[in-house]
Amino acid sequence: MIQINFPHLDQPIELVKGKCNVLVVENNPIYSKVIYSIYNHQDEYFKIFDENNKLLKAKEIVTIFHPLAFDFNEKSIKTLFYNRIINQINMEVEEKQSLENNFRSLVNQLVELVDENNNLDVAYNDDLDFKNFFKSIDLSINQTIQSSIFEKIQLIINILDELAAEKLLIFTNLNIFLSNQEYLYMMEQINLNNQTVLIIESSRYTLENIPYYYLDTDFFLDESMVKLD
């Protein structure tokens, strides 16, 4: 169970686990404080805590403030990507042995070429370090296959579902990028992935027929449309 709380709420909001949860905060100053608090993990204005009332750690939360600026190959994501591949290789003993043998063969071929053309004594290491090898060939996630912001958001959701072990994924202001139909499809995708996601919006734009929590400008929380489970 994950709950969120911030000033002006009478009680914490319990997020539905494995589902897409939408919160609309129409008061601009409050919305700004919420977003800044999420951005600055030292700021405890907006609190996210578990069933034991312990605040979630920064590493347990992934926040996407702008989907277009999200880099699939930034260090933390790429590390998760490499570790996943290495774990898969380690599970395939014969394939791993074949890769290591091929690598040694390539190294030996290179050393022979150096010996033939240079009067030098060279040292080398023919042990295959997969992570360093991935870096040397610039193995990365292709970021050029999306043709729209909607497709980029879809890819973010699926990549993080595959790679990350976060307890909560947060998006902000997605309704300025998506049509109502795209929003509904995205929510369906999140629910099918069994991901716990919180989307924080500053307006109800394009949210027709979508369940959400609504904190109006008078700080009244409307739960009449909350039918997430």
C-alpha cells in the first residue's frame, strides 16, 4: 500500500496498487509546491509513504516531469538494462561459454596481427567483461522508433516495467500531451502491466470518463469519480 499526503488534505489518499491513479490539483500555488516537493526529495511538503508509514526512498520512486526529455540511456536506466542482459546471459550457460570463446578468439586474432606487424611485446586480457563490452559497442535502447509523444510515453511505461524495480512511477501534466482516447489507452496499459502509477494534473482537461481525485481551488477533495478498482 502506498499513500500520499500534503497540506490541505483532510486525510491521506491511498493509491490503488498495480493501477493508474490520477490526482488533479487546480490551485496553481499548491500544484507548484507539490511538483517542487517531488523534484526536491529533501522537501517534505508532499509525502509518499508505505503501509508502515515510512517515507519512500528516492530510489523507490521514478518521476517523469516531461516525457520528451526522458533519456532511456541515462546512467541509471542503462545500468538496469545492462544488468538485465547480464543476468539473462548468466542463465544461458552454453551461450555464455560461446560468447566468451568467440571473444577470446577475436582477442587472439588481434594480438597475432599486432605481433606480425610490430616488434613489440604486448600484454592483454582475454577475459570478457560483459558490461565493459556493452559500453565499447555502445549498446543502448533505440530512442528513434517513436513517432509521437503518445508512443514515447508508452515506451517509457513499458521500459520501466521491464527494467526498473520502483514502487511508484509518477508523471506530471500528461493531459496536455494526450487526447482523451490516448489517456484511456495509457491507463489500460498501466493496469495490464500491474504498475502503481500516480499522474498529477493541474486541470481536468481531456479527463472525461476517467476516474480521478480532484482537489478544487477551495481545497475540497472530490472522490465521486474514483472507481479505480
